[in-house]
Amino acid sequence: MGVVDGQVIRGVVGIDGHDGTGKTTIAKNVAAQLGMSYLRPFGGSRGQELTRASESGDTAEVLRIGASALEHALESASHAGPAILDRSWMTVASLVDGKAFQDHWTLWIPTIVCWTDLPTTLARLAQRDEPEESLAAHRHYIARYKELAEANGCTVVDTSHASEEDSTAEMALAVLALLGNAAH
């Protein structure tokens, strides 16, 4: 169960992590397998706006865009029923200073981290037609997501050496565990 300004969020789970972890594929698979909606809060222009704000160092704007995108996704989920979010609050947290995030963030959605090691991340990203990031950036985000998961008691699903099928099964169990805990 998550809390947004004191309001309980039920039936929504975020799957978050660095690029190349398999989170989008796994989030779509889990949503289909569990009969949940699949939502992508930072897709399209919202994601581009978030990236621009992050690159310019505008922490307040990163937090505003992130909260707005997630609030919109939660509004959609309130009409569509249980939902899997492909990225959640950890995406926002990964882009700003930890203290600034903790001091200003209020939108806590139950989230599971999809994680891979550096060699797997690089191999997967090499197969995409996207601009390359520096090795240092990948190291930073891989470590940052793991750090955020540990600091916030979030489950980590390591997809480094697992098949898509096995990773989906592990993630589905983690989602069901979170949803079961939210009922209590």
C-alpha cells in the first residue's frame, strides 16, 4: 500500500529501474498475466520534459514533472482498476539529490526494482537504437536504483542472468506479495 498526501493507494505497483533491465518487457508481461492495466507515466513528452529538467539541474522542475506524471497515472488507474506502472517515484529520485527528494516528495507508490549488472545493461542497451550514455552514467544509475531499493525496503528482481520468462514469474510473485500486503 502506498500513501499520497495521506491517501492510501491500492492496486497500483511500480516497476522501476535503470534502462536495459527489462522493466518495460517485464511490466507488460506481468500486467497481462495478472489482468492489470499497464501504464507508462514517463512515456512520450513527459519523459522528455523530465530529462530536460534533470539535464538543466532544475530539481524543483524534476519533482514537479515527476509528481504530475505519477498523479496522472494514478488518476488513470483509478478508472482502469489495478495497474502496473512502468517507472515510478524511483525514476524521479534517481535524477535528483537524495536530501532534496526526501524533503519534498510525498507520492509513495509500492515499487519493485528491476535490476541488472553493468555488463548485462551494456549488452542490452547496445541492441537498441538510442543515444549512448557514458559508462559512468550507467554505473551511477545501476548503483542509485539499488541504493534506493535498499534504503526504502523495496524488493529487487535481478534480471542479469535470468530469462524473460523467469524474470516475469519472479516479478509477478513480487507484485502479488505487494498487493497482498496492501490489503492488510
